[in-house]
Amino acid sequence: MPISKRCLAEFLGTLWLVLGGCGSAVLAGKFLDTTASVNLGLGFLGVSLAFGLTVLTMAFAIGHISGCHLNPAVSFGLWAAGRFPGRELLPYILSQVLGAIVGAGIVYLIASGQPEFAIDPSTGNPLATNGFGVHSPGGFGLFACFICEGVMTFFLLMIILGATDSRAPAGYAPVAIGLALTLIHLISIPVTNTSVNPARSTGPALFVGGPLFGQLWLFWVAPILGALLAGWLYYSVFAADSEKERRVA
């Protein structure tokens, strides 16, 4: 498959991830109806499921085309595990970031149709941005957020690498990966609003700007470090000898 087609698939897949995941948080996470006795919003559980479903659906749709990374950290982790060529990291990552920006832009355009919507970092995390300190939903500090993002991405990559191993049951990887991302969001939404994906963090942060854009570095560094560690560990300890012989340069 030509790199151009694979990059287009990554662009569309990451767009869908941000549109579905961040869109659910912004548009449906809290939905108050004054005529109803309950909050009709999705809440943490619904938003977590939305992120998991975006990956699950796209894994079936484009997994056979591009591998369905949708995430620079995943691309780095697969490279560290010898499953992805280093020469393709840059085009994949650029496609993912551009897809995330367009996805965030669509969410912004839709949300702007609501008269009360405003991009104001002082009110929380507009466009489902990620943050630490005062921009952490639960008020968690920089160190806690760094550890959370690194560890969650580490386990995301371990699950991806294990579920897509040639020795694993065939056909179930999208389900395992989608459920893993759901679980990660259930754990870490209160901490960082959950990134584990530098592209997903970049799209909303570009539109919001200000201090939230200034915190974006953490959501690149921590996930990539966690992914690289997982890729190295899986290759060094768990990979089959035949897989090591097929290592991609």
C-alpha cells in the first residue's frame, strides 16, 4: 500500500478519534435539560466509551490499510518494537496531527453553534483539552500527571503489541485495544483529561491556546517515553524469535 494512502487513512482515523472522543466530551459530556430531573450527559463513563469506540471502529476500518496507529506515541512504540520503519515516522505523525487539528476544528464549529459556548481556559478544559495543575480536572500536579500519562501509554502499547502479536488470537485486537483505551480514560480523565496521544492533545490545544497550549509539551513527552519503553520491553522480553528476525529497520 503506497505511503500516501496509508497517511490518508491515518489522517481520517485520527480525525474520527478526536471528533468522536473530544466531541462527545464537549457536546454531550454534560447535557443539561431544564425540563428533566436528571443530567442527560454522558459523564466520564460515556466519554471513555466514546474514545474506545473510535479506536475499535477505525481499527476494523483501516487496520488493514495503515495499521490504525492514530497516535504518534503508538507509531514510536511500534518502531521501538521493530514493527514499524523509522523512515515512515514523520509522515505518519504529520498525518495524525493534521487529522487531530481538523477533528478539533469540526468540534469547535459545531460547539460554536451553542450560544453559551466559549473558549475560556479559566472555565475548565474547553474542547476537551489536556492539562495539569489548575487545568487538571481533579487538580493533580505536574509530576502526578506526567507519571499517569507515561504509565497509561506504556500499558496501551503493551496491549497493542500483545493483541497484534502473530501468536495472539486472530481478529480480536481491535476489541482489546478499544476496551483498553476505554479503561485508560476511566482511570485518567480526572487526572489529565486523558491524552496518551500527542496528536489528540495538539488539535484542541491549538484552538484554545494560552496556558493550555503551554502545557502541551507534557502530552508529547510522557506518552512517547512510555511508548518507547513498552516497545523496547516487548521486543526484548516477549517477542518471538521469528518476529525478531523480521525486525523492521
